[in-house]
Amino acid sequence: MRIPVSEAKSQLTDLVRRAEGGEDVVLTRHGRPAARIVAVQPVKGREGRRALLLAISASGAAKARPGASAARSQDDLYDDAGLPV
């Protein structure tokens, strides 16, 4: 199903129900596809949660940039005794 965003605003509850039921719901802007409403697949069981956490961790690691450690970023604010400079 394709529906303009302007019309979808008033039908959101119905569109979500359709997506949950497996229907392909595509929102359009000026006749072009802009977004898709899809049902969320629940994560089941311990292994499912583990796989999800590993995927999230890998995604974060892929986005990390090299540089100074956040743990050391405030060292310049304190002297050797641990007191504020």
C-alpha cells in the first residue's frame, strides 16, 4: 500500500495495524517513496538478546573514532595530587 504522508497523518493507527499484519505500507512525498512502516520483530530468548547486544556493540565500535580516551580527557583539570588546578 502506498499513501501520501499528508493522508497518513489521520490514518496512522490503521496503517500501523496493517504493517503489524504483514502489509507493506509505504509513505510517499510528492509521489516518491519516503518511508516504510514495518512491524518490529520481538527478540526472543537469551540467545536472541545476546545476538542483539553483540550487534549493537559492533555497530558502536564501527563508529568509534581514534583519539584521546574519554577517561583521560579531564586530566588537565587536576594536579598530581588530584586537586583542581
